[in-house]
Amino acid sequence: MFRILLLLQVAVVCLAPASHAEEERRMTSLYTELSFGRDAYRAQSLSAQIGVDRVFAFPIGLSRNVNDFTDATLSFFAGGDWDFGPNLTPRVVLNFYREPNSVIGLGISLSNRFHLEGLWEGRRASVLTLGVEGTRYADRGVASPVVGDSGLFSSKRGRGRGGSTSTLLSTGVLQSSVWLNWNHNLSDLWTISTSGQKYFYLGAAPVDGNAAISDRPFVPTQSQLLVDGFPEWTADLGGSAWFESWDIGARIAASRARNSSSGVLFAPAINGGWHATEILTLGGTISHAIQSSSTLVSMNAEWVW
């Protein structure tokens, strides 16, 4: 899988559309990212949103991450995105996760974007996105627990980090969440953004399934933060400035996991992007999780046409 992702990421460099589409349709984007961190952590992702017509676009993506202490985690998503107007932009995405300890997750995400600038007839964009998600994590069917860890799932390579280790109920664990993301242009040069996500666990004891999730190398949606069990909430606040073909930004992210003795984890980050051409943007991010003294470096590229 690592080789497949690497080949895909190299291949996208050769993708440059010869011209804009003849017929009217939504824009198409292609995004790829490589990340590196401590303990030989590495992550690769490739995603796209393909404009089909003036209303519908098809989002799809694949990612993989691993470090020296855990089995690889894999995620895949695909769905649909519709644009019927400024405040009617439903998006439906189906998610698949392959976790350590023979656990898989299947879920769905529903969201909608609202253009708030229309409320005060502003000329600068102010976009609020609201969403809900639900994912069921369950054992893929291990015949018996590892000797010495009765009733527990164990990573093939052993546990390299802290985190609660516990049984995963045969019925699985249902994780649901609500989230928001807000981006607001203060001027032609300055932009601020914030996001937050709150998680709920229906019908699951507080410790159920933590063995599967605490072995993740990093939190999937905020990869600069280590995780110690199922997440309880995540949030971030940041801003960026535009300078001709460059944009520079900073952000502070926070997260807390259930049953964790680490408390709230904080991770400041700086990011930059260079708009190399009309369709290509190259960027990077450096973030540092304070409590764990862990630094993550990411490089990305995006094509839009």
C-alpha cells in the first residue's frame, strides 16, 4: 500500500490539464501530502474533488500512516458534493478505517456550507460549515486474544506509547460527533479560521475500544497531536496573510482524549504556501505538540482547474 500511494503521489506531478473544460462544470482539485514525525512516523495522502457538472462534484481520498511502534492505519473516503446555491451545499461522505489490533471502522459524514456574508451583504467571503459524523468500530474477527493479554487486542509490533488498553465489545463501539469550521476574510490580505469537533459514544463503556484507537500514530483529523484513546474533543484557531503569490499562516490546535492522564494537548503550527501557477500551489506545515515534544513536518501540493 505504501508503494501504491507513493506511485500515485509521483504520478500526480505529471497531471497538468491542457485547458479548462469546455462545458460548464464545478472546479476539480487534486491534493497530495507527505508527513514525517518522531519514531519514524510517516503519512501519505491523496485526495481529489472531481467536478462532474455545474451542481455535482465527486470527492474521494486515500491515506496511510504508520510509525515504528504500531501497525499501519489506512483510511478511504468517497461521496458526493452538491452546490444548489449559497446556503444549500450538502455533502455526503462514506468513510472506511483500518485500525491496528484487527479493528475496522465504517461511517458516514453529512455537512453543509453556509455563506454568511450574504446576511450583511458583505463582499468578503465568510463561510461556516456544519457537520455530523458517525463511525462504528468493531473487531474484524480475531479468533482468540494474544496469550498474556486475555481479552485484549494487541498490536503486532507491541505498544510504543501510553494509552488505555481494554476489550472491544463484540457489538463494536459507535462514535458520533458534531463539528463546525468557519473561515472569514477580514480583508483582501488577512483571513481567520477556527474549527471544533465534539465526540460522543453511544452505548459504549468509557474504556471500550481504546486499545484499537490509542495505537493510532496520530489523530487522523489533526495529525500534529498524539492520541491516548478515543478523542473527546478537538479545536483549533488560526489565521493567514497573503503576499502576492505567497500566503503565511499560524495556528494553535488543542485536543483531549477520553480516559487520558495527559490532559489537554496543545500544538502550535506555522504554515506557508506558494502559488506557483494559476493551477498549482505548493505548501508546507511545521507543528509541535508541546506535552509530547513531538514535531511534525508536512509537505503538500494542490492542483485546481
